[in-house]
Amino acid sequence: MSSSDASSEHNNHVGARIEQIENAETYQSPKFQQFNGHGDPQQHIAHFVETYNNAGTDGNLLVKQFVLSLKDTAFD
């Protein structure tokens, strides 16, 4: 198996695991301004992590929620 095949297989496995993560019925995602690709991406990530950690979001759900923090060209 080539390294690119192994990487693709790993990404598919990780993606499937992320899709299986469920929010608790009582979980409410914090209000968050989406990142559109303009500005400082490191600042966006730092603010995102701090906001969600303060809300008690666990690491697995944090990954799933991060995708929702992107829009426009930042999401492409």
C-alpha cells in the first residue's frame, strides 16, 4: 500500500469517526462568529478553542464543531 493510499484510508476512517460523534440532547453550541478566510486564522482557532472549552465541549465534539466555524473561501 502506498503512503498516499494509507493516508486516504486514515482520513476516511477519521472522517467516519467524526460523523459518528453525537451531541448530548442538552448540548447547545456556543454562539460563534464564522471564519470566512479573511483575517488571522490562528486567532480564529485560538478563539474557537477557548470558546468551546469554556462551554465544556470535549475534544471529539470540538473537531466536529470546528467545521461549522468556517464559511465561504475558508470552507473550500
